[in-house]
Amino acid sequence: MRVLIVGGGGREHTLAWKLAQSPFLSRLYCAPGNAGIAALAECIDLSPVDIDGLCQFALKEKIDLTVVGPEAPLAAGLADRFRGAGLKVFGPGRSGARLESSKVWAKDRMRRWGIPTADFAVFSEYGAAARHLEQHYVNKPVVVKADGLAAGKGVVVAPESAAAEKALRQIMIEKAFGAAGEQVLLEECLFGEELSVLAITDGRELVMLPSAQDHKAIGEGDRGPNTGGMGAYAPAPLLTAELARKVERAVFRPFLAGLRAEGIDYRGVIYAGLMISDREIDLLEFNVRFGDPETQALLPLLRSDLLPLLLATAEGRLEQALSSLDIQWREASAACVVLASDGYPGPYKSGKVIHGLVQGDPPAAGGTGAEEGLALFHAGTAFDRSGRIVTAGGRVLGVTAWAQELPEALQKAYRAVEQIKFEGCYYRRDIGHRALKR
Ligand code: AMP
Ligand code: GLY
């Protein structure tokens, strides 16, 4: 099979690494890819949101399956366009992607579909929103959310109403996120522990993946501004078998029923960002794609072949395929430590030569030079003119290790991290701290 991956970060490198192990794969392309992906796939110089360009490429190259990594092309209708052209895609169309691209729409559906979530109100005018704060949130924590996609920066958890008002001003008056801030949610602040549960679904049948926890804050102890994710581990011990059944019952079944009721054709990943407190679960957000860096910790745990699973999903025949797919997970834990450029999530420098990459570079099946249970996934990397691998983004690499138990996986990952050097390399030393405390 000829497969095209859309995207060029750590998540896409992990997808490429896993798909490259499939006996069914004949050719792998990635648009735009990165320096690590280039070892596994032919990188195509097309932007993930160049839908015309990608569609032409897929038709010309007779691509059998396109796997979409990031949300932006899904929200822009890549999957609709490809399906219209007779191409198979793993990823929801624009209507399903709205669950991520509009927080207002998503909260509305959660309420309508009966999925437990924090109380909220929606505003399109600053004055009304500020009055709501005064009436309901004086000296109380509140969460302010811009409606649209804001690269993970559109959410402010405010300890009290003054901080919330500042966020409101930035979004609604200073228009920090442009059109993404035309509507704003004011949301009750929930407390507890966050957990991500992802499922692969064709809109009818659903396969839950092991749970994962990511570390969004830049600083140790989960302090400082939020990033795309500084590390992740899976499975999260917080999700017991009983709680997993509850998540399926309270979140995923109503989600599937909601899709049916609204006639939404959904084939891809549904990612539930949950808050768990005293055995209560609330849905904070839906994402409509694999998480990054959760994927780096999740896919190494999948023992069976990913390609037929993604294909069956794209073809809408997951239920019929389930028995032959024989999905198997390793009885193991995985941890991913992200190496970032100093300064991220603010401004940072790029073009720094990365040393010590050999041991991790994951050739197709964890082959030559790679230690068993260790993979190095590239995120923001590129080749310079002399062919050296250099930094080219905020998040640069994701060092992933897996082992029987999480502490062992973490030790192995950190040992590998120490071998890698580039100027301004920053990483958190406390990935997995919550699970270790348990
Ligand atoms: P979201 O993009 O909606 O998941 O928000 C990003 C982050 O903000 C989440 O991962 C949480 O850490 C935090 N957050 C969002 N909504 C709430 C809430 N209602 N209560 C507490 N924290 C929240
Ligand atoms: N790591 C969080 C996300 O992918 O949205």
C-alpha cells in the first residue's frame, strides 16, 4: 500500500515509524515531514493545509491511504475534499473536526449529547462577558476560552475574576487570536487530575487506546506557561478498568450516538481530554486527532499492525474488521521526554546542530543501532546545507522508551536524553511524576 502522512512533527514521525513496520506498506510519503521522518518516508514539500496541492499529489501518486496528523487540515476540510476525489483518509471531515475547531460548538454538543462537562456560558461581546464574571466569579477561579483554534494558547485558567477580565480583554478587545476570539467561553474551573483517552473510530465502532497523561506546562512541577506538551506516558495508572468502562459509557457511547443523530461521518481518532476527581469524570475537550506527544508514548505499546486498523477505519468497516485485526497491546509502559529549544513556548533560536542522535534514530523496526525499547522521534528538526541535522522548532525531539514498568521506561528515556546535545536544549526532568507518586 502507498500511504501519505500529513504533518511533520513528533506525532507524524511516530506514525511513520509504526506504519513502516507493516508488511502491507509499499511506499511511504510525508508532507512536509522532518529530518527524522526522511529516514522512513519520502518527504514532500507541501504544507499540511495546502489541500489542493495534497489532493493532486495523492491522485497522481495513487495513494491508497492518507493519514492526517494535525487539526488544521482537518478543520479546513482536507478529508471531505479527498473523499470527494475518491481517496481514502484517516481523519474526520470538517463537520467532525468542529469538535476541536470550535470550543463553543463542542461544549454545545457535549451538553446536547449528555456528556458530563463543566458549566459554561458563551459571549460574543466584552461587556456582557465582564458582567457575567462580576455576577458569578468574584474571588473564584474561572476558565476563559477563545472559541477557535489558537495553537493551544486560547485557554486561560484564571485564579480569580481580575485575571479572567485581563484574558477577556486580550481576546475580545485586543483580539490576540483574531477571529478565533470572536466568541468566548467562561467556564467553571474543575479540579482533579487530567487524563487523555483516545479512541479510533469509524463513527460506528470504537477501539479505545490505553490512557495517557501529558505534561502541558513548560516547567517542572507543572509550572509556567502551557506548551504543546513536554512529555507523556502511557498507560496512566489513574485509569482503572472500572474508570475506563465509565469513560466509554459516559463519553464515547454518547459521542457515537450524537454523531449518528447529527449525521456526522467521522473516521479517525477521537481524543477525550478528561478531568478526573473523586471518581467523577468530566470532559474538558475533544481533539479530533492523535495527541502530540501522547502518540509517541502510545504507539510503541501497540504490538499489532497499525496500517490495517487505520485502513479499516478510513473505509468505515471497523466492526467487520475487528476480529481479523487482532489488536494487541504490550503489557508495558512507555514514556516520552520532549527536548525543546530554550525559550519555547516563547521565542527561541533554531538552526542548532544536534549531536548524539545515532542511538535513537528509529529505523523501520527499531533496527540497527537502536536499543530495544527505545525510539527517538523527531519533531522540529531539519537538514542544514551541509546535511547536518539541526533544530527547527520549539519542540525538537521526543525520546521514547518502553519497558515492563514505568520507572524503568523513564530511566531508559532519561539515559538516552543525556546522550543528545544541542545548544539551548531544555527538557523537564520530572516526566511521569504523578504516576510515580501513585
Ligand atoms: P482545553 O484546550 O479546553 O483542553 O484547555 C486546555 C487546558 O486548560 C486543559 O488541559 C486544562 O489543563 C485546562 N482547562 C480547560 N478547561 C478547564 C476547566 N473547566 N477547569 C480546569 N481546567 C481547565
Ligand atoms: N498533547 C496535547 C494535544 O495533542 O492536544
